[in-house]
Amino acid sequence: VGVGEITQGYYNLDAADPRTKANRAQIGLVLDELARIETIVPTDGDWRLANTVLASLGRRGKFTKEKRRETLADALIYTSVRRAGACLVTANTRDFDLLEQALPGGRVLYFVPA
């Protein structure tokens, strides 16, 4: 899921932006490195739990139906990493903080991009 989001970001960069070439080179290095390490693969249980958490956030008025669709990948990353006992590193404080509140027990390290 994370590789998919990184790849999507790679292809969504604005070709007219002068920073795109350098940014794509850096993203390519990250993708190459990810191909060499063990990745966490979501299970059926992770998918079900991610959707259950999003439904709960929707019922509590935290996420609209559209926001739940947009956040499915993040919820799936969170539930998968939580199950594996790994630490998730993200700058997305808004969505992952809500996911953590709805489903405590994950380890999340937040950072502010430079």
C-alpha cells in the first residue's frame, strides 16, 4: 500500500515544475530501496479492520463518505503496521491521529517535513 502511494506521488508530480526531475530521482531511490527490504503485506483482517475503523469515524462525524474513500489506504497502512508491531512514520498528523484515536495500540512517529 505504501509503495503504491509513493508511486502515485511520483507520477502525480507536475512535469512543468523545475523540481520534478530531482524529486523523481529521489523517489526512485526510495522505491529501489523498498524493493530490497521486507514489506508488511495487508491481510484480510487488516482490510476488514481498516474499513471498520473508517466506518466508525464516519458514524462519529469525523469523516465524510468521500473522506473515508480517500483515507482507506492510510487506514490499511495503519492497521497493517499495528498488527506487525512496527512503527509508522508519517507527516500526515490529521488522518493518522484520528486513526490512532479510533484504534489505539499502533506506534506512530509524526514528523514535520523541512
